[in-house]
Amino acid sequence: LTGKRNTKPEAELLAGFAEDAMALGAQAIVLAGTDLSSFYSEAPPDYPHIDLAKAHIGQIMAIS
């Protein structure tokens, strides 16, 4: 992904990858790393997902 984050073509491309993975039996898509987490910072994706950046931040905040 290049240029401006979360453009419509980029979001559609990622949604297509997610749809393909779900068709193969995936139950959710893991958003690993801050790049994908920040990609969806304004609105979450329409597919089932687990945002690991948010999970890590939650754990850090819980122990601090």
C-alpha cells in the first residue's frame, strides 16, 4: 500500500483478501502491526478482525 492511507482502492483490495480468506475457512483476519491498525483508525473493516495493536495497548495500559 502506498500513498494516502485507507484509500477506497486499497480498502477494497484488503477486503477482497479478507473475503478470499473467509471463503477458505478463516474466522477472522488478524491486523498485525501498526500499519494495518492505523489503516483502519477512522473506521474498522467490515469483516471479522482482531486488531493486535489495540490488544497490545490494552494489555500495556492494564499493567501500568
